[in-house]
Amino acid sequence: MNSALMQNAEESPSGKGGSTGTSSTTKSSNNFMPFGGGPRLCAGSELAKLEMAIFIHYLVLNFHWKLAAPDQAFAYPYVDFPNALPITIQHRSSTKLHD
């Protein structure tokens, strides 16, 4: 057991010793969690996911896009594009969809 996590029984609120959770050794996470998690889960997370799915559906069906300039992704420490992945978007004509 890690001795840095142990405390005197007199210092513990329960009188049983152990960590109280207020230690200065507590490490906070810098990870982004969309919609939160656990007991503080966002109530509208499923609605937001549905709206994004519908948006992507119509974007794929009704628009055509291509790269405006070359860009190479790198994946460390996260996926990123140095030039912000510039694209050009064109609306597909309604006659083209029915051919």
C-alpha cells in the first residue's frame, strides 16, 4: 500500500484513517468529456447526438466537398490538421440526385 495515501486515524473524519479525498496529491484530469459523465451526465446528450446524426445525413446527401488545399493530418497527441483542413463545399443539384 502506498504510504503517501495513508493518514493518521485522528486526522481522518471517520476516525478510521485512509484518504479523505482532499489530499494535495489528488490528480485532476484534463481530458475533454463531451456531455460529461457519471452522475453529472448531460440530460440532452442523446438529443444532441441525434441532431448531429441528422445534420451529417443531410450534409452527405445534399453537398459535395473536396480539399481546397493539401493538408496532412498528424495524430499525436490528438488528431489535428495544421491548415485546419480547408474544404470547398458545393450544393448538389436536385437533377443530379435523381439520375
